[in-house]
Amino acid sequence: MYDIIIVGAGPAGLTSALYAGRANKKVLVLEAKNYGGQIINASKVENYPGIESISGFDYATNLYNQVKKLGVEIKYETVLRIEEDRTVITDKDKYQARAVIIATGAANRKLNIEREQDFMGKGVSYCATCDGHFYKNKIVAVNGGGNTALQEAIYLSDIADKVYLIHRRDEFRGEEAYVSELKGKDNVEFIFNSNVVELNGDDKLESIVIKDNGGNTKELKVDGLFIAIGQAPSNEAFSNVVDINDYGYIEAIDDVRTKTDCIYVAGDTRVKELRQLTTAVGDGSIAATVAMKEMRKDN
């Protein structure tokens, strides 16, 4: 029996583990893929209070190591479902806890256009810091208008000969500091009010077709397309114990409580106004604190 099982090893989940571990609770973190969540792909994190600049990988690794030193158990297993009695069933085993925190974050949203899957790893990517080095002195496009897309474009502008930044609206949603930096780069071209509608090539991506709001199309010769159009949660497995909105996010009561007693939610996977590193770690600390407080009431 664990005190707390945390589903997800991103910033929210690891912060919950940090707080619970420091309180000498028996904690298990279950992660389907790799620790760190989406932040691990950020080339630079410069909006976290007290840290002027750090790579997402370094931040996530520091947090992971901090949690491991507390003796928190971390297993790489996929959670298939959670029962109302806090039994957590994975693809390898099942575990029981006094409390469960769901902190699964969200995955990269896809364009869902023809041949997108075919070109993954062959010109289509969702992570510039992972794959950008393959495009040195080449031509690339970034699709998106939020902070992630802007950061991807900045990173790629130092590697590629040319970067097209394509956004479906007439202005970016990301921070003005990133926009200003991109405006100062000679090899970055903004394309507004447009969507990527077609991917072309034989064995690898050779060009993309974009369509503007007036229905006009244009072909761009590119070697790579980096898709940064947001994230989508994957919470269907928990629908028996939590309420999920039309967009797939978990509805929280008082920020971290769900409709099921002793099952909590933290981070980007829940309904919230702002999805940032600061809000993820905030959720993680609150979820662990609330869970432990309610455990004491049951004793």
C-alpha cells in the first residue's frame, strides 16, 4: 500500500512527489514514457522565477534527481485505469494507494492531415531541440503561434538557413519578447492567416502547401516542418473516476480535487486558464499538500 500514487513524471507530478517525499510519505510515480513531460523539449526556460535561464532538459533532470534522492519510487509503466478505491492498474501490475494524483500532462497536437504520419522522422517533427540539428543550413517551417512555436523558431533560426513561421491567425499568442527576437532575425519569415494543408515528397518531406483565409494556396520548398500547435490530453482511461470536458481536460474542484474522493489532478491535464511551468509546479505542490492534509483527517 502506497500513501500516494502519482500518474505522470512531468513537472506537476514530480513536484507532487517532491512534497510528499519530503513529508516521508511512501510514494510511487508511474510514467508511460520519459520523465520531464513537455518541458524537456524546451531549449531555454527563461520565465521561471529565480532562474534566469535553463534548458528544459536540465530543469527536468534536476527535479527528477531531487525527487529520487528522497527515495521516491519511479516506475515506467502505462496506467490503464484507476478504480474508485484507488487501485491503479498498469500494463504490468496493479497498485493500491490512499490517494492518487493524476498529472499526465498533454501530448503534442497533430495537424491530422494526409501523410503526416508517413513523414514523421522524415521531415516532420514536434520537437526542434530533439531534431533541429538534422536541418543545419536547410530550409524549415514552424507551424504555430504560441510560446512553443516561437521558441522553436528561435532555436531553429540559429541552425537553419531559412525559417518560415506559419500561424493561422493575424498575430501571435506567445510572449512579445519572443516575437521581438524573431523580428530581428534576417532568416525568419512570418506567414499569417494560413494553415498547412498538404505535405509532399517521396521518401522524405520536400514541400508543404499552405492555404490562407481567402482560400489561396502556395507551395513552400522545405526540408523540415516543426508542428507546434498546442497539446491534447489523454484522459479517457480515467473517465470512470473524473469528469472530462469536451476538449478532454479533467474538471477540477477547488483546483485539484476531482469528483472521486482522494483522487486529485495537477498540471496541464486539467481545465485551467494558463498552462505554464509555474502553474504546473504550483498544481503539483497543492495536490500533494491537499492529499496529505485529507489523509490526516482520515487517521
